[in-house]
Amino acid sequence: MPLITEIEDLRRLYRRRVPRMFRDYAESGSYTEQTLRENRADLDRIRLRQRVAVDMSDRSIAAEVLGRPVAMPVALAPVGMTGMQAADGEIKAARAAEAFGVPFTLATMSICSIEDVAAHTTAPFWFQVYTLKDDDFMRRLLERARVAGCSAIVVTVDLQIMAQRHRDLKNGLSAPPRLTLSALADMATKIPWGLEMLATRRRSFGNIVGHAAGVEDASSLVEWNNRVLDPTLDWRRIAQFKQWWGGPMIVKGIMEPEDARRAAEAGADAVVVSNHGGRQLDGAPSSIRALPAILDAVGDRMEVHLDGGIRSGQDVLKALALGAHGTFIGRAWTYGLGALGQGGVSRALEVIAHELDLTMALCGERRVQALGRHNLILPQGFEDPTVPL
């Protein structure tokens, strides 16, 4: 077993163990993948101010998110089909998050169902919902989340229609996987993954199949999905979801200040600044560059979190120092899951926490709550996303 000291170590192991179809799903962006690349590049452009001869003892990266204590201000973002990255993947990730003390967000398009995850965990988790136009299904989905003890919903607002992701189309992505000759040849080289998949009964979309009208198997899912995505979505609809749910609501997919203000008016308790990991509007600015203006617009009214490109504790620190209340990681924990299962997700969290703690100390801070812009050196024009860096 190689020594795992950074997320990139997990990524290299992940790429050896998971079939290409599912690797590409996790790693790809839409069209030219410009936004995907800039999510990382713009984080790298931010520099940190080193401080010396300051008391670095008695440090803590603990925080509160939506009124609950967390071990660090990092949540596991909703990632679809993680049960195909590793058998029973959502259960494994939720257990790792619970043990570490950070929120886990279950995706609607998960392989393990809400009930599956609730049966294998004790801590409340968050549940991500899409803005579908099937009212009956949405009401029942939210009720299932309530019965399972979910403590918040994360409403994804940037997928009214799905952008084209070239790699997914070329791979014929599906769950269960479409067994073409090339897919079979690739899977034949991933023996541990294949044996685990053979040993589980969870190989399709557990929250959808058998629950949505007319969806009895994976073959009918694509047609249903195309039919229920809601291109007419507006903020009244988001407010309606809040009313149906009645609990904390996080709105994910905000990239403009006006949309952040509308989310607050619709009853959101928090927003996530996110461009869907570069998987929707290619050519949109990076999430980190959109963050300052959104903080200025609503930061005094609600929690503002950042999602997109975070692969290290240094990245987390940069977002917090800019003013984010917390951060989401998606690909980072997916790499850990595909590489080493539940232990890999735990290791990803350990790596990020260790990096955050040490970087905070070297910046001269002892609490994440003390981080601020005084810890950063920003590139000229950084806070105006219309200015190329």
C-alpha cells in the first residue's frame, strides 16, 4: 500500500482501481472543460501570508455549520452514482463522514437509497434534491428524507437542463454500466472493483427505481429523467420546496449576487457558491472568484459556502479567509472512495484536516474563525470575475 500524504496520491490509486466510465464521470467537465480547469487554477493563484514568532499552540479547526458543531468546516458534496465508484459507496462515505465529524450529503441520483444510508449510520445527513416538476415524487422524496432523519436539504438549482459532457456520452455512461466490448475490456482489468460489485445488490438508482411512477428499472430511468427536469424553474418553486420541507434548506449552484439575494428571499438558510464542478455552463468563472461578490450581497444574512476545485487544506483555508462559512469537497472524497473505500474517504478527510491545521498555524492563526483577508495575497483583478487573470 503506497503512503497517502495528499489527495493526489488517492487520485492516482483511484485511477488504477475504478473503470474508465466512472472515472470520467467524476473527473470530467462540460464541453472544453475551461471552467473545470479554472476552478483549480484560480485557487492556485491566491497566495498566503506567512507569519512567524506567533503562538501556534492550542489550535482548533472546529467550527459550526447550520448551528451544529463540525470537526472542520468541510462537507462532503453530493456526487451522483458514487455507489458505482465503489460497491455501496454512499454508505461507506456517510460512515466515514460521521466518524470524522463532518456533514455528508446524499445525492438524489445515488446508488444507495436514503433508507440504505440511514440504516447504516446514526448521525443525521443532508439530502440533495433536484428541482423536478413531478410534485408527487418530490413530496414523497422529501418525506422519505424526513423519515430518515435528514437534517437539511441541499437544493441544486443549476441543473434545469443538463449540459453536454463529451466523455460521458462517448463512454455510454449508465448504472448499471452498459456492457460494451470496450467497457468489458476495461472492467476486466479492475478485478477488486468487479468482485465488490458482484457481491452487492445495489447497482441502480436506489432513490428513483421503484419510487418514481413508471420507473421500474434502469432502462426506463433516462426517459423519466429527461421528462421531469424542470426548465420552468423559478424562485417561487424554490420557496415551495422550502415550505414542503419545513427545515433547513441550502441552495447550491449560486454564481451571481442577485441569485444569492433571491435564494435568501425564497427561504434558504445557506447558499453554496458553485458552478457544478465545471459540469454545466462551460466558460463560467471559477467558484472562488464568484465568492466575494456573493458574500457582499448576502454574507450578513446567511451562511455562504464554497464548492469547486478544493483538493487540499490550503484550498479550504483560502476560501475561509475570503469569508466563506464552509466548503464542500466532491472529487476529493470520490478519489478516496474509489481508491480505498470507506478508509479512503477517511484518509481524504484526514489529509485535508492536517493540511488546514498546519497551514493555519504557519499563517499565524490558531482558530479558523480568525482567518481573514489579512492572511491572503490576491492577484490584481481577482474580485472582478469579468477581468481575466
